Amino acid sequence: MKSYRLGLLALVVLPLAFAAVDEQGFVRLTPAEIEWVSSDRPGIDFATLAGDPTKAGFYVIRARFQPGVMSSPHYHPNDRHVTVISGTWHTGTDDSFDIEKTVPLGPGSYMMHPGGKIHYDGAKDTEVIVEIKGIGPAPSIRIND
């Protein structure tokens, strides 16, 4: 029987990485201003750019995978829209956790994770940064973990 565990990937404590909001409400953020926070998975860090993925509503986060680090098979209750910012992101769409079956996606690539669908992803040889957008709350429900 498969075991299921709810994981929030340390999103509860992620600070917003916002630079100052100007008088018109615009926000500008440079890569150097992003505040990365370690997750409960060594080698995976997160930064919250907008919203709060632990609460209802729209959010934008970035995930950074160190070389050789993959997430274990998991799913999210709602759709998530992912854009590769840098590196080559390797994506799997089942619960096999077979790294050799992953599909590589380079910078500028997009992937949609349908709500409730099992997947795993991460970095093989180089650091990878992806930007994830969705509607919260957005827990990761891990499979066999």
C-alpha cells in the first residue's frame, strides 16, 4: 500500500522577496534581491515572489534545485504553471521515480502540472531555477515518502 504524507516544503516560513513598492504600486526585484529559504529537502530552496502558497489565492514562487537533486513523486491539489528560468529541468509524470525517463526542459520552457497528477522533477548536472505560479493553498502531497 502506498503511504501519503503532506509536505509544505517549508513554504509556511518563506519571506516575501519583494524589493520596495514604489508610489504607484510597482514592484521591481533583481536576482540579487531574491531571498532563498532552504526547504525540508536538502538541495531544494524556495523564494516567494508574490502571494502566499500556503493560503487561498494567487502565488508566484521560485524553486532552486542543486545538481543531482530531484523531488520525490508527489502531487498538488491545484494546477501549477512552471517556467524554467535557468538550467535544464528534468520532469517525470508518474510515480516510478525513474530519472532516466524524465523529459529535459531548458530555459524558457513551460510545463503545466494538472492538479492531482503525480510527478517528480529536478536537476541532473547543473543548478536549475524554475518559477511556479498557481492558486493556493499549494501543499505537496508526497507518495511513498
